[in-house]
Amino acid sequence: MTGQVRTVDGRVAGRRGQATRQKLLDCLSEMLSSSPYRDVKVIDVARKAGTSPATFYQYFPDVEGAVLEIADQMAAEGAGLTELLQGRSWVGKSAWQTSQELVDGFLEFWRKHDAILRVVDLGAAEGDKRFYKLRMKILNSVNNSLADAVAELQAKGKVDKDVNPAAVAGALVAMLAAVASHQKGFQSWGVKQAELKPNLALLVHLGVTGKKPTK
Amino acid sequence: MTGQVRTVDGRVAGRRGQATRQKLLDCLSEMLSSSPYRDVKVIDVARKAGTSPATFYQYFPDVEGAVLEIADQMAAEGAGLTELLQGRSWVGKSAWQTSQELVDGFLEFWRKHDAILRVVDLGAAEGDKRFYKLRMKILNSVNNSLADAVAELQAKGKVDKDVNPAAVAGALVAMLAAVASHQKGFQSWGVKQAELKPNLALLVHLGVTGKKPTK
DNA sequence: CACTTGTCCTGTCATGCCGTCAGCTTACCG
DNA sequence: CGGTAAGCTGACGGCATGACAGGACAAGTG
């Protein structure tokens, strides 16, 4: 699946090369967590990795290219989010638990990768295809599962016909992502994180089933 | 309220000065719509405005500073979003209409200012206080009105006690903002914009009232 | 052990943007 | 008309970018 790792000028990277390449990615990742995207410079990343800017350019066309790489690695991990919904029930009490666990897992994932996800979000919003395809890849697992759940309830007549499962699922996922990105905003707004989660779970439950949860 | 407009080195700006200042802001705004935030350079903005980089630095400390200025002007306009909710009813049929109009108005506002709002969102997510205070200022009108609506229904016993109005309102607003930013994502996902709106309105209605709308 | 081969890294360079300052031009006012 | 403050810019040192050629290094070969 993953073709050989190659340098910009076409050589195949060996053990040592892949190591420095990865180190550069790690340092870039760290850099993104501590300073604004706009101010992340190749030279800083290189210095942090104990190497030179020229080395960076051997492995990546630019900062954006490297970010895409990191995001791609993360997307693989993001596929694991499916487990939050695989085989879960959306009926009765267990639906409430499913909602809670989804919110929990999703927020945790986003918090863990917030720095890189910010950049992906920006790129996607700016209309860069590479970024929004990546964003879809990351969110697909959750999105599809949610849409399936809605569609299934709809087939059983428990959800109105005129609901569009994909639209509702997408909106809910977008909500979770946005809230995760701006948790600090909520805090300075008088909403504690502990209070936030159940309310998000409530909205998810309402969105999927159309009913209030039975707790 | 608004103190005199001043240059970076303390002079007060006259008519001509304010004009070039505004021209720089307009050009920056345009620039942000057409190229990624990371690639917007002072020199390009200056060139587009038919002036020199030095002039830019006379009025703004850096690109970020100028963006804050633009966003501030927009925040004033954002206060007008309150009208989407002022004096509206959240009972019966009119609740459904209120939801629809809120979604419509909000998406329109976001679409109109998407370039600058992307940057504000990024700044806020990165934890920059100036940006997330600004973001709150923009969203406050809608957010407060929504929270009030929920609190009111709660007081009447129509919404569960354990719902946190501020949390629900914040999450719904975040959802609308996120969906507006990533509409293209939805399209390439098989959801048309026309289908999207009613589903968003549905989620808003569910979130505020806890019930399905009566149409 | 020399020799070869291909990977890996860096010194160096031209280019271009950043951010500042001194100094010039323009407008206003008595 | 002269004084004063606003308004603008050329020019400059400093730094990041991105490309290249060449040197260091590891591994295999005879």
C-alpha cells in the first residue's frame, strides 16, 4: 500500500534517512503545538531536529507538505474511531450510553491531535482539496457510522422520512469537532468541560434518534 | 467610544491617512479570500494597494494586527445577527420558522465573511486571547439569544432541568459555524446545500426545544 | 583492505520578504 | 509665506527560502 518513502529528488530513503525524516515530522508537530501555524519556519524545525534546513527540503517540498504527511499518519489512527460506534445500539438506555461514549472518545481524539487538526481544518476551509480530502478521511469513520445509524432508524420508521442521514451526521460531527477546537472559548464563557460533555451527548442523541434520551 | 485612529508611532491619522489605512485593510481582506493565510505577505498587500510595505507598518504592527482590525469591523456587523432571534417564538409552528431563519441568516453571514472568519477561528483555536475574545464578540449575540430561549423554556418546565442552556447554545452555534466553513466538504460528500439547511434547522429546533418541529 | 556505490547531510549562494529609520513631500493653519 | 504635523517611501541589515554540488558515511564486493 504505502510505496517506498522517497526524497524530493527521487532517491529511496534508507533506515537512517527515514529516521531523520520522522524526527523532522515530530519536531514540526511539536512546533505546531507551541506556536501559531503562520510563524512556524523551516529553519526552526530543522534546528530543533539538530539538522539543517537543506535536509528538511530533501524530504518535504515545504511546511504544508510535511503537515499533510503528519495528518496522513493521524488519519490512520482516526479510523479507530469507528470502534466508538461499531455494533452499538441506538435504542433506549444504551443509546444514551452510546452518545456519551462517542462524545468522550471524539473529544479525546481531537484534544490529542488538536494542533495538527487546526491546520487541516484551516486548509480544508481554504478550499485546498488535499486538506479536505484528508479531513473527510479522518471523519469518515464516525460520519458513516452515524449516518448508518440514522438511516437504520429511519428504515424502521423511528425517524422522519425527510431527514437526510448524511447531512445530520455531518453536522453533528462538525459540531463535535468545532466544540473540541474551541473548548477554551466555552470555559471563559462559564461552561465547564464536565458540563459540556453531557450536553453534547444530549444533542447527539436528539440528532440521531429525534428523541430525548432515557437515562 | 472609538478613540482617534493612530499610527503605530503615535500620530493621529487624518482623512488621507485613514483612507490609505482602509485601502490596505480592503486589499488584505481580498488577499485573504484568494490565497492561504500562511502565504499572505505584507509586500503583496502593499503592492495591491499601490503603496509600499513601509506604509503598511505605519498603520499596523503586522498582518495579524490588521486582521484583528478587519475582524473588529465585522464584529459590529455581527451584532445584527441578534435580530434573527429577537422577539421570536420557540413554540409550535413559529419555532420551526425561527430555526429556519436562524440557519439561513447565520450561513449567509458566514459565507459573506468566510475568509476573515477562518483566520479568527484559527487564532482562537490556537489560544490567542485577542482572537477568541473577538470570536465571542461576534457570536455573543446569537449565543446569548439562544441560551435565553433555552433558559426560558426550561423555566416553563418544557425543557429538562439538567440541560445547561449556555452549553447547548454554544454547541449549536459552533455547529453552524463549522458547517458554514466546510460547506464544500458536504457537497463532495453528496449533500446539497439546499438539503443541508432544513436538516440544520431540525437540529437547532431539537436542541433548543427538545422536540421535533411541527411544520 | 582498498574500492565502489548509493545514501545522507550540509555549506554556500542567489533571491526575496521583513521590519525600521531617516528624510522627503504634501496638506493645513495662522 | 513660513511653521508644523501628517503622509509616504527608498534603502538597508537581517533572516528565511529553496537549489545545488560536494563531502561524509555505511555497506557491500573482489
